[in-house]
Amino acid sequence: MFRFVSLFVIVALCAACSSNKANTSFSGFWEGPHPEDPNKKFYVEIVNTDSSSAKGYWTHKGLYDSGFQIDSLTIAGNSIRFFVPNWNCTYLGEKTGNTIHGGFACEGEPFDSVKLVKNDDVAQFLTDAIAGCHEADYKYHCQTPNRLDDLLPVSVFGSEGDSLFIYSLLPEIVNGDYGRLNSFLLIRNNQLICEEYFYGYGQNTLHQAESTTKSITSLLIGIAADNGFITDLNEPVAAIMEAPDFDKRITLEHLLTMTSGLLPNDEELYLSDDRIATILSRELNCEPGTKFQYDGGNTELLGAILKKKTGMYADEFAKKYLFEPLHITHYNWEIEKQNGYPCMAGSLEITPRELAKIGMLVLNKGKFKEQQVVSEKWIEQSTSFKTHTNIPGDDYAYQWWNLTLKSAGEEHACVWANGFGSQFIYIFPSLDAVIVTTGHNYEFDSWAITSGVEKYLYLLK
């Protein structure tokens, strides 16, 4: 194998040296296949051939998935060589036109032929938040959101403060100051006035909501209580679930506030074949009601309780009692479904516009388009302070977070749905404002955008 690799390199380099008209333009994006999954591709971006700089990207179904490191880039004539530390492999190839013929040499493995094809169009979802944003003369411009048949009212921004907020924060988002955000929506006075998508995402692109799903679960519990399915939040979970070995002190309220005392272990939970049985068999590590411990198992049990109390799985219940009244149609809750139970802690895929309607519902105390979807009493109860957390400045309610953002010397209370990777709904009752973001900030500071919102929030006043 190594004799073959050496011969390949010698032939490639000699060909490069002997060619007086060699095409040495390697700059740009080069596309390669995943060895097994046709939905995945990798890209090598040659940033600057003079400084031998390169970056690697994985995509899934045409959108960014993750990055990888590329070292030791060497370009000589039409030949290229680089090393991928994560794979412990060296790529060797020779360019002909818009194709690089070559492959990977990995220690202890046969030489793997892999062709790379030039594809600079991928910049629009790999490196450019908005097409052309890296051009010297680029200036961000906010366009009026599209009016669709989804019952979400849209309008141009109505005040100088709205304009200043948008034109202060959005250019920083486009510049990547807050990581890789995929959408940003702003609602003022029940009107969608700013709707932006980045890195190839669009209005109808489903996005993983992550733990924002937990806050939606809280709304479902409230609707079940409003309709008489649930009558007492202090009812023991063991009695509801008919689980005699489960600690009888743990109540519905403990699950809602993440104070059940159950030993947190999300990794064990989501690797199990039966999430509900796993959480019901979990031991305590503190007394129920005494300590906040964030763990998806609490939310999974809430989903199981909805089934016990209503006879409907949580996704079926949500469709009838929450999604249909809000005209929410763009979503998928099939991922990680298990024994009929949808994953309550983070598997919901949904569009940002649909999340915006969730935010409006809470802002308007449970009412949407003159229909009281959730009682005002539950909205007040479920979003108000219940317990301190282990995060300074962040308190917890019923699967909703309470933040206080300080902007230009003034404090603004915020009800917050918080999903890893920047899947957020910010609700500011005092400003009559809702902000929705989605993102792929799994490799960056997931919560960075909060600092940007906080910095300019005073402008909305």
C-alpha cells in the first residue's frame, strides 16, 4: 500500500513540475462523498493557497452538520496533499479541471480512492449566512416578512426603535458574532416584523427544537388541567403511572420544576429501549422538592402521564388541543418515538414561524386569534418563578426558564424556552415582544445570542 502511495505522489508531483500551463487554482470548495450515507457529504474549503489554509465540513441533506480540522496542506502545481487529524488520514490528489482525482491513505488500511469535485455554490449554506455577505460592499437590509396562510400576522417595523434594534443586531448575526444562527424572528405588538434565515435555511425548513420541546410539554399539561384531565399537581406520580416501586413522594409538580430528586442521567435514558421504564426505575439522589436537577427524564414522564390521563399520546393530544388551534402544520414529532410515546425532552422538529406562534400564545396569556387555547391562569402559573437553578441569573418555572436581561441600565423580565444549539423563544411581556432563534451552535457558545439581544434590547422600549 505504501509503495503505491509513494508512487502516486511521485507521479503527481512530476506531472505538476513538467506542466508549463498547470492550472493551480485550488481555492474554493471541493465536494466528496460519505462512504456509506448518500445523505451526507464532506467539503474541503481551500481558503488561501498562499498561506496553505483549509477547512473541512460535513453536511447532511444539503445543510451544514459539523466541521473538521485539516492540517498540513501542500499544493504543488496540480497536486494537492492534506492531513485530516480526526481520521488520521492523508489525502493525495491531482487536479484536472474541476475534479481532483486521488484518495485517502490511512495507516493500516488500503488506499481509498475518493474523487473531489469543485462546488463553490455550497458557500451559501456552509460559510455565508446570507448570499454575498462577505463582499466588501455588502449591507444588511431587512425585508418585510412574507404573508402566508399560517395565521401569523406580518407587518413592516413600526417604530424607530424597532429599526434600530434590527439594524444593530442583525448585521452582527450575519457576521457570525453569535455563532451559527439559522433563523431570527422578531414579533412586536403581535406582528411579525423581522424574519431572516441563514445558511440555506428557509421558512419551511423543519428545525430541531431541542429542549424548547419541554416548554411545549408544559403547555400540554396546562391544557390537560384546563380540560379536567389533570386535577391535582400534587398527585403522586407512582399512583398515576401505577408504579408501586416508584418513590411515592414525587408529584407532578416536582416533574414540572425538575425537583423530583431522581438521579439525572440523560445519556442512559436516551440509549435505552424503553425510556418510560428506565425513568420509573431510577433511584433518588436527593429528597423530592429540595433541589433543581435538569434532566429530560422528568419531561418524558410528563408525556407518559398525559397518555394515562387523556388516553392520547402527547403528540396526538398536542395536534388536537394546541397545534390545530394555532394552525401549526409544519412539524415532525416522529424522531425518537418509542412504543408510541414521542420524545418529550427534545425531538420535535418544527419551523421558526410555528415557534413564533407558541411565543405569541404565551405573550397573550394563552389566547391566539381571540381563542383561549390555554387558560390565563395556567400561563401565569407555569411561567412564574418556582425554583432557583444552578445557573446564576436563570430561574425555573414549569419547564420554562425565567431570565432578567439588563439593557442600558434597565431590567426586562423574560420567559424563555431554551433549547441547546440556540433554539430559543424569548418572551418579553413589558416590551410586547417575542424573539425566536434557531441555530447550529453545537460547536460554539449555544447561548451567545442572548448577549446580543440583551445589548440592544433597550432600543425596543
